[in-house]
Amino acid sequence: MIFSSLVDVAGLSQNKLYVPHFTMKHNIEEYMRQIGLDIVAVAPAFYYQNWLRFFYARQMGDKFVIALPTDGGS
């Protein structure tokens, strides 16, 4: 079985960040492994449709800006 999974944001951030759809998919993946299902978990890095809904270019003065959430060190 191929399962589309995501990272455990709550675990990685020590419960400082709440992104339930990421953490829930991770928990489902862990559960499937615990009960012995033979799975391949695929964690896509980014969905391209996010460019249309969340990260689209916004006009700021005479410029267009695309803002992405990062830790600031990247």
C-alpha cells in the first residue's frame, strides 16, 4: 500500500506549532506500521496547488511578493 504521509509538526516543534493535518497523517502512518501493514509512505515536499491558494504573489507597493513560512535560517 502507498500512503501519502506528512511530518509530525507537533513532535518536531515540541508542541509549539499546531498543524493538525500534518500530525494526523503522521499518526496514521505510525499506526499502520504498528499493526503490521506493509506500506510505503510518501511525504511530498510541497503541493503545487498551494501556489494558487496560500502562497500566491501579493502586491506590495510597486512589487509583487511571495512569502513562504521558514525558520529564517534558510
